[in-house]
Amino acid sequence: LHSLLPLAPLSTDHGALWGVRMASFYGAAAWREPADVNHAQETCTRPPESKLTQRDSPGGSVSYYGSFAGRGVKHANTVLAAADAATREGRGGLQDLQRRQIMGSLDHARNIDELLSVVSLRVAEMDTLSCTMALHRLGRHSHDVGQAGGREDSSAGIKSSDFTPKTWMPQHEQRLHRDRRAACVLRHPAWPLLLRQTGDMLEHGKEPEPRQLANIAWALARLRAPDDGLSLLRVAAVRCAGKEGSIPWDPMSMSMIPWSLATLRFSAASAEGGRAFPGLRELLATVGQAVRQGGSDVWAPGDLSRVVWSWAKLSQRDDVFFRTSSCFAVSRLSEFTPGQLSQTVWAFATAAPSDVTSHLFPHAVDAMLRDGSTGPSGLESYTPQHLAMAVWAFAAVLYRPEELLAQIGQAVPGKLERLGPQDISMTAWAFTTLLAKERRVYEILAATAVRTLPNFNHQDLSNTVWAFASAGEYHAEMMEAFAEETCRRGHEFGGQHLAMVAWSFTTLRHRHDRLLALIGSITAGPRGLGTWDNAKLLAFCFAGLPRLGANALLGTR
């Protein structure tokens, strides 16, 4: 019965119309009688691993591939009425009915497997809107770990029911799961078919709306697919740069295009760690002009924070743009969420001129302290990632909000379970750089660092131990753990990180002969130290060796 529906738009004769009515009727009737469910579904061409049963159906909705599956139509008479209305409209009505079928199936797909099954079966019939919806849903399901309603993505080996509001997954594990889910999508045979169909629809189909192009770019960024979707990204960037289309470009759509390119690490010109994207300068000029001309009433906090973050990631140092954005942000700071505010101050610390940060940061600190929470401070709603990003931004420009630093020091113990390696590294570095008076935070960070040490990368490890040494904070257990971890992974470290670790151990007078021997042998080898600054730092280590006791050596004699 399901096979009749894809054929319906090809003809408007009585046989095709009868097929629509009968398939619609039996598609709904099968779900009214649970006994017929398995037989009705086994006759479909759907892959067996992604079948649904009546028990799995969310809220008792109609058949996954029934004519109005995603719309939740439960009564055959309603389905028949809709089918009759579609057939009376001729070919256009049947095509609209078919489009709603596909949209409904995509809407009720609860994980990646089900989405890709829909795409595999119906990709040739998908228009611009349904292609956009499929890409957006794939991006969302791959990124929002634990938001798929407890269903398993069998190909990714992930069960989303493991992640509920009562449980929490560390950041590095979230990244791993997201990478696995994205890889599952990119390896699937339906993925290139979906991209090809989307490209054909953008070129030959109905004119795409700005929001559709923004959703396509967002999905490609979430799925980390710059190569596969490069042509689609170029279409979105060119149309945004020229503000093409009969529908005006709204701030949300405009902000999403540069955000996607920044997330995928493109750049205006070839640079280390990035790839050149043709037309990026024109795109940024258009978006920057739109921000300057729009006003704070047009650019909502979410859109503005997305744009300034993109400017920082793309290394765009536009003083006029940041001055304008600072005024807009200050006028609406009370509307910023913790994530938006921390992202904004990070962006300004990274790319804005000093006079602009001096204007924005005092207002941002006031907003953080008076955030509408029920706790003693306004930081209850801030995650460790938000706090680490904000305090790093203040330290980067040497802005020292003493009251906020004290409040953060008091808030950190209540967020221990969610502290990740990068949060520990950034917080320790910021507190040391700003000479914060709150010292108890170092004890909390040290204990958490020991517990999560296997998840540290070489930069987080060297920055953390450097921050403790610079602050004069000595924690023997942490130093021993860091020494053993460095010995285990020392050959992954660069010259700068090894010099920082060696300097930290000699400064705190913590002797670990195996670590010193390893650092000496690596830096004296072909890799060397890399830069003159690293050499100077290692020279201080030589000067501090006598303080470690007799026969202390850095490498060999």
C-alpha cells in the first residue's frame, strides 16, 4: 500500500487517485487495529533494523509511512478527506500531499537511523524544504546527545537514554559521542544522495528562503562536513552576501552563515589551522554593515553574540563593528543568557580593541552578579564552562573584577562534577593572572584535576601546572599525578609545553627525576625547543636545579 503513494503525483487518472485514497485509508486503519501493525509494516521496503512497532510509536501516532504519518492523524475519515481534497486539486494537490508525507516522516523520526531510512526511501521526491528539514534534523540529532527520546542509534552505538537531566556527561565524552554520530551520518550511503538532491533543489527548484539556507549551513557545521557540503555553503554565503531573494534576510539567518563558516574553521585567506573560503570577506562586510545599520531592537542577544563570536574566531578586528556591538549589547544585557554573555565577553577579549572592552566589561560583570537566580549570587545559572570562559576573558585584558572573582571562587565547589580539563586550566590561569585573593579555588581545582587527569590534553596540563606554580600553590598529589602523566605522554608534548612543565616543577621544588630526564632528552633531541622564549624558560629550570637537591639533572649530565 505504501508503494502506491510515491507513484500518485505522476498521474491524475482515476487509478492513481484510487491508490491515494486506498493507501491513505489502510495506512490509518492499520494503526487503528494493533493486530495488523506488523503485517502492514513488513510489506514496506523499509530496512528491517529501523522498523517501528505500535509500542514504539510516540504517543500512538499513525503509521510512520502512513499518508499523514508525521501529522498524528489517527482517524481514517480525516485521512480520506485530506486525500480527496488533494486529488481534487490535481497534480499540485498530490505533490503537496506527498511533500507533507515526507515532512511528517522526518518530523517523527526519533534518531539518526530513522532519519536516514526516510532519506534513503524518499530522497528523489524531496524538495528544498524537506531537504532542509532532513539536514537540520540530522545536525540536531548528531549534536544534542541524549535528546532523542531514549532510542538507540544502532550504527553509532549510542543510547540516548543514558543522558537524562539527572545525569551528566563530561565535555570530552560529549565531543566523542557527537563525533561518532556525525561520522555515522557522513558514512551512510544516503548522505551524498541528500547533498546532491539539496544542491539540485537550490539550483533548479523553488527559490530558497534565507532561513532554509541558514539551516543548511548550520547543519553542515554541526556535522563537521566542510568538504561534502562546500558547494552548499558557497550558495548560502553568496546569497547572504548579496542579500539575494524575494524574502528579506533576517538577523538570525544572517548571523548563522558566518557562524557556520567559523565553526568549520574557514578563513578569509589561507592561514595556519584554517582554509580559505572564497567570498568570505564580502559576506562579513555585508553582515557587519547590517549590524551597524540595524540597531539593538533588530539584533537580538542571541544573534549578536553569534556574530561577534564568529568575528573573533575568523580573526576579524573591526573596531567600528565592535564599538557598535558593544553599545547594542549593553542596552540589552539583561536579556542575555549565561551562554550568550560568556560567549560575547570571550569574543570581545579576543578581537575587540581595549577601549571597547573597558566599556563593555563593567556592565557584563554587573549583569553576571545580578543574574536572576535564587542563590546568594547571580552565578547559579552559569555552568563551569560559562564561568571559565568569562573569567578567562577578563584575565586576557587584565580586567580585575574582585567581587565577581570572589563569587566565582565560592561557586566553583558547587559545580565540581561538571568541571572539565579546559575549565580547570582556564580558571586556574585566569585566577593566577588576575592575582585573585580567593585561594580555596586552587584546592578544588587540584583535587578535580587529579580525578580527571586522563582527559587532559598537553596544553591543558601544561597551562594548569604553570598557573599553580606562578601562583605559588603547591599540591603534592597533583604534581605527582601530572609528572606521571607527562612521562606517559611526553612525546606528544611540544617544546613550549615541556618547558612550562619543567619550569613549574623546579619553581615549586617538586623533584621528579624521571620527568626531568625525559624533558631533557626530548628537548635536546632533533625536535628541540622550538622558540627562543621556550629556551629562556628552560634556562630558568637549569638555574633552579640546585633547589631540588643534590644530583638533580635535566636530562643527562
